[in-house]
Amino acid sequence: MKTVHVLFFASLRQHAGAARVELELPDDAGVAELKALAAERFPLAAPLLGHALVAVNQSYAFDDDPIPAGAEVAVFPPVSGGGDAFPTVYQITSGPLDLDALVAQITLPSTGAACIFTGMVRGVTRRGDPHETAWLEYEAYVPMAEAKMAQVAREIRERWPAVEGIAIVQRIGRLDPGTPTVLIACTAAHRDTGVFEAARYGIDRLKEIVPVWKKEVGPAGEVWVEGDYQPKRGD
């Protein structure tokens, strides 16, 4: 048997009657078995567990994924700033970005178009000051960063009301060349509804107001890369 630490959030916390519990699982148990045990132990939360999201050690996990002993397992409803009809996902994570899973979270039956921007670590920079990069180290002021991501999503909806789903996710920690660092995705019924412009606005706005920084490490040494945008009142 193994022990895992389970965190419940939002409506699941309310129905489970607890924010944090420890569960004993068989050594070979994974996410599906954990959800089944949680449904048995917390029957009021059972109806919500069917569509609940699960993160193992701060990375999204799925029913057939294993859970290591001692893991922190978060169980929560889809992250939303706009209600179930218009899903919004915003997150700072130290785990890999699962682009397919994130886009699936903002895809509705009416969705016919998705515009996705993914930033990646460049190993070689040719524009401006040419140089090589061994790795990047990303850091974030997480509570404020996620709040500002929610703000960016609201601004997108105000400007492009036809947008259905929005995902804004930033990875932190050490990242090697070729690794996705950030995802901005917008979905809509059709491609001519502003999804291209909305995704472009999202990444540009993230670079302005979301408190995330990167240190660049290469053969010439290391340097913190800073921007020059000065937030205005209301940003």
C-alpha cells in the first residue's frame, strides 16, 4: 500500500467536506482507482468526480496514469473564469505542457476552430544579438501571475466575444531548448471570428502584465531577461 496526499478544491472541497486528506492506495493504483476510492469515501462528491480534473505533483493526469507513493494529488473542477459554457484555463505549472489535453479542455461541441500559440526555448538566436542558449530558468510570482492571466482572458472576451474557450498556461523552472514554455489558445465556432487576433493579443498581453521572468544561461554566462513595459494604472 502507498499513501498519497489529496487536495480538493472549489465545489469538490465543499462536497467532500475537507480540503486535504490522505488516502491509502494499492501500490499499482492510478488515477482511476483514486477517483473510485474518493467517490466511496466522500459520497456527496461522487457525482462531481466523473468530470473532475486531476493533477499529480502539479501536472495534469488522466485515468490510466500511475500515482507514485507520497504524491500530491489535486482534484478540482475545470478551471473557469467564465462559467461552464465558456471554459477558461489559466495556470502556472512546473510540469510539461500537454497541448492536446489543454486544448481539449476549451473545446465545446460548437467549436470549429482553435488558434494555438506555443512559445519554445530557442537554442540559437540569430536576430538582434546572435547567441546560443543552453537553457532558460523561468520564475513567477504565482498568485499574482494567475490573477493576471485571468485578467488577460477577460480582456480577450471583451474584445472578441465570439471566442469560446481560452487557455493561458506558463511553465516555470529549468527548460532546455526545444521545450514549450507557454501556451495561449483560443477556440471559436469559425476561424473568422477573431481567434487569430485573440491568441496574438493574449501572448502580447501576457508579456506585458503577467509577472514571469526568465534567466538565460549559455556559453557567455547567464543573464536575467527583462522587458521595458511599464504597467499603467488599471493593468
